[in-house]
Amino acid sequence: MFLTLKLKLVLALRFTNIPKLRQYDKSKLQYALSDIQNGTESYRTAENKYGIPKSTLEFQLKHPSHKETLGPPPILTSEEEALLLDKR
């Protein structure tokens, strides 16, 4: 019992400082990227105008095919998960 309590404490302390992913309005992000690509805005002015960090804008332009979700794709669909939860 003590080992599990200690392990829980260690895990809780270890994962409290994980930064949260910021979510940006997709339309604002698209406007900012198009302004930069058209040459009407620089990275810095787009950052100030739309409130999206310069590093995010740079990454989005350099890696346009990068997926939005993290981790592997889910194995079960939402309906299958709900079905399993209902059977409990």
C-alpha cells in the first residue's frame, strides 16, 4: 500500500509541470499564414495582429502537412467506446 501511495505522489509531482498545448482559432491562423505568404505581413506583425506566436507561424508554414492530433490514431471509434462503457 505504501509503495502505491509513494508512486502516486511521485507521478503527481512529475507530471504537474507539463505545459498545456495552446489552441488557436483556425480562421485567425489561416489569415495570419496567408498574410505572411502574400507578403503583406511579416512574422512579427502577424504575431502581434493575430496573437499567435512567431514560432507557431513559422512551423505551420514549414510543415503544412503536419497533423493536428498527438499520439497514435485511436483503435476504437467513439461509438465502440460508448458501447463498452454501457456494458459495464
